[in-house]
Amino acid sequence: MFELHDNKYKIVYDPATASVICEGSLLLNGAPAYEPILQLLKQAAETQEPNKLTVNICALKFMNSSGINMLTKFVMYVSDIKQLKLTLVFQAQQQIAWQDKLCINLQRLLPTLQVHLLN
Amino acid sequence: MGSVVYGNFHDKKQPENEEYLSLQFSPSRLPLKKRWENNGLSADFISEYFKIFYISSEEEPEEANIKEVVLENIRNSVKYVANELLENAMKFQAPTEYPTVAQIFLSLYEKRLVFYITHSITLEQSTLFQQFIEQLLANDPKLLYFEAMRDSAREENAQRSGIGLLSMICDYEAQLGWKFETLQDSPLISVTAMVTLGTGV
């Protein structure tokens, strides 16, 4: 288990279940502050290749634009920079508009991204 | 320069019969790191305030129950926009030798709300920002948003990716406008962003 957290958020990568679970509110200040989370996601993707990695954002309550930027960097890293052969799945809540939109935007960058919207 | 206006901008009217909320900060008084946490708190406060205002303006209170999901999404939109505007005002501020204030002002209407945020920046920051705005207004924002996301991974040091402003337009259907004004007795430029957000209900 690999975990990053502060008093507002928690990100846990569990290699056994091939999942990264994001919880809380991500309001960090710009790209440098998001770097550890980005590194954790990259590491998870590289470790899980060529299998599947699930990123679950259902319990993520809020994320600022630097957070969106970090996730787009991650998706571009997987699809373009490293061209990892891995099935990337994003799990989000269907009723939360911003999570739905974020997944659609990420899917535009990586058309093979699987989005599982949960009720 | 006098003043220059871009996009959907109207000068703020002091509302007589409308409700409004105004918060003022001195960005230079605290280090950015300490100030940063206040952005989230202020954005939370503004969005909760709007949520209560919105519920109380509903004629049929029983409908409020059905709309819990809708309300939560509206609250999140308000929080997102308020937080982005505050973050930008903190990030792009003039050096501390000219103590300035940043003010966020929110006019509450039944079906829409209007944010104004004013802060001071240097002439150089102003020029770069105006170039960005000109590009934004001359192109399809959805295409710019896609390009900004696609290029984000390769532009490590880009301080203004524009993703925050582009997401407001593309994901939250916000209308944006700006006014740049020269200040008397100061080499700084005052910039006011106006963001109109429909509540979509």
C-alpha cells in the first residue's frame, strides 16, 4: 500500500487490487504541490502494465484546476509519453456533474480510457 | 492605457434591492502558502451561502428535497468558480512593495450569480494576460481546452495553462469578461474579472 494524505485528502494505491482510491478535497497550490500524487499515479500505472489500473474518484468531493491539470498530465503520460499498454479505468459518481465531465474530458485525451459511472 | 474591456463585462452596479456578498483580502500581508488555505475556506463559505439563498428563493420548498443532487452540483460549481478566481488573484499578484487588496464580490439573483474579482498586477503580467484573453476570445474555447489539456504534460513550467478559466467556460458554462485599468499613483494595473454563472434550473 502506498498512501499520500494531508488533513483534507487521501490517495491510496493498493497494488494487490490494482486500484488508486482518491478521497477528500484536493486544493493544492499548482503543479509542484501535485507532483507527489502524479508520481504515485505514474508508478501505479507502470507497475500494473500490461494489466488494469482503476482510479476511483467517487469519494473525491472537490478538486481545483491544478488537480484537473495533474490528472490530464497523468493520462497523457500513459497514452502519449510512455504509451503504456494498460487498461486504465476511472470510476466516478454519475450524479456528481464535475466527476462526470472530468471523465469525459480525460476520455477525449485517451479514447481507450474506460469510465465506470456508479450510482 | 486608461481602461480596456474584454468579453462579457459590465461594470458592477451597487445593487440596492439585490443581495450581495463581498470579501476583501490583502494578498501581500500573509505568505502565499498561508493564504492558500483561506481560498478553499472562502470558496466553501460563498458556495454554502449561495445554496441557502437558492433554497430560500424556491417557491415550493418541498421541491428542494428532490433537488438535493442538483443543489449539490450548483454548490460545487459556485465553489469551483470562487476558488479558481481567488487562486488566480493570489497567484498573479504584484510584488509586495505595493500593498494591494483583492476583492471578491458576488451578486445573487434567483437564476444566476455574478462574481467580480479585482486585484492588481504588474504591467508585464497584464500584457501576458491580455494576450491570453485575446487568444481565448478569438478561438473555440472547447478546442483550446482540449489543446491545453493535451499539451499540459509537456509544458512543465507553464504558469498560466488557462485550464482553470477554460474549465469554467467549457465545464460550467460560465461567461467571462475582464476590465484592465491603469491606477493613479501606481505603476500597477487593476484587473477585474466578471464571471456570470447560470444555475441551470
